[in-house]
Amino acid sequence: MPLAQDPFYVVKEEIQESIDKLQSTFQQWQNTPSDAAERVNLSKELLPSCESIEWQVDELDKAIAVAARDPSWYGIDEKELESRRRWTSNARTQVGTVKKTVEAGKGSSMATRDSAAMHRELMRLPNSHQVDVPNQYDAQDNDDFISSESDRQLLLIRYFFPLSLSQQDEELDELSASVQRIGGVGLTIHEELLAQEKIMDELGAEMDSTSNRLDFVQKKVAMVMKKAGAKGQIMMILALVVLFVFLFILVFFT
């Protein structure tokens, strides 16, 4: 069989185009800072692409294994088989390297963000060596001011809040318990949202992988139909019509 008509080289060309696109995106990923949002988006694009290409290479390896059982039937020799195995091995190595690097980069970027967040929290701490601003009042004036303010606050509390201190404490305890319950519900909702987001990401990755596999199978079917020619397609349609008529008679007349 001429190489131009060999299905292996048709599929190989498609996979090579996918690998070239993967390498271009991977180079863009490497040039993007680890704490940038664009790097996260590129990671989500690279990992499903790696899985899709790995699946296509596995399917190509299966086809090579079938051809290796009887190379003369397919018009190839052992040298050609070895060349094909070498190409699939190199393709799998390239994709595997990209996949491992991206997965490792995701972990390091998360550690960098945690470190940066910790640094920001530390920067918020007060400086222990800061010099205190001199107070404009002396000690006696401070005591008098605090005493008068305390009396005024007590009068205001008694006027606006006629409840007893014990009743206020009980209501504050109830309010604190309610706030804690609301906080617990909020944490539960947050954890549930994170779990749902993870499930959606996994579902999206599965959908991308399935879509890529379906495209690959459709291309194979189209290639087989093209090789069969018009006569072969007509025979296939007639066979399907006969099968349909047979099933119709079998279902409704028996």
C-alpha cells in the first residue's frame, strides 16, 4: 500500500498536529507567571489535551500490534513496524513530559499563592518597634476622663436598654449561638460548593476527552467510507435496508 494511502500516516499526521499545538500552548504556559490566572486556564487546557493525545497514541499502538501479526498482508515489513513503534514511543514521551510538568506546576503555584497570602497576613501585623505617640493628657486627667465616660455610658445603657444585665447576657448568648450556627451552615455550604466545583471540573474534563475520542472515531469512519468508494457505500446502504426490512418483518409478523 502506498504511504500516502496508508491509514497510519493519516492518523499520525493528525496526532502530530495535536502535539505541535500542545507544545505551543505548553511554551505559553511556561512563559506565564505561576501566580497568574492565565496559567490556571492554560493548565486546564493542557491536561485534557494530553489525555486525548495519549488515548489516540494508544489506539495507534493497537493498530500497529494488529499489523505486526501479518505484516505482508498490510504490505509493510519489520523495519517499517519498528519505525512506527519508535514514533509512537517518542510521541508518548513528549506528551508525558508536558503532563508531568503541568501537574507539578499546579502544585507549586498553589504553594506560592499560600506563601504570598501568609506574607500579606504577616505584613498586617503591627510593628513592635514603633514609637508610641505621646499622650496629650497626664495620668490624672486620663483617670478623670475615663471615670466620667464610664458613668455616661452606664446612664445611656440604662436609658436605652432597660433590661437587666442577666437578661442582656442571656440574649447575647442566644445571639452568639445563632451566629455560630449560621457560621457552621455557611462553612457547610462553602464545602459543598467546592465539592460541586470539583465534580463539574471532572465532568468537563470527561466531556472534552469523550468529544475528542468521538471526533477521532468519526474521522476513522469517514476515512473508511472514502476508501470504500461509491460502490462500496451503495452496497453498505443496501445491506442496511435489507437488515431493516428483515428486522421489521421479524418484529411485526412473528
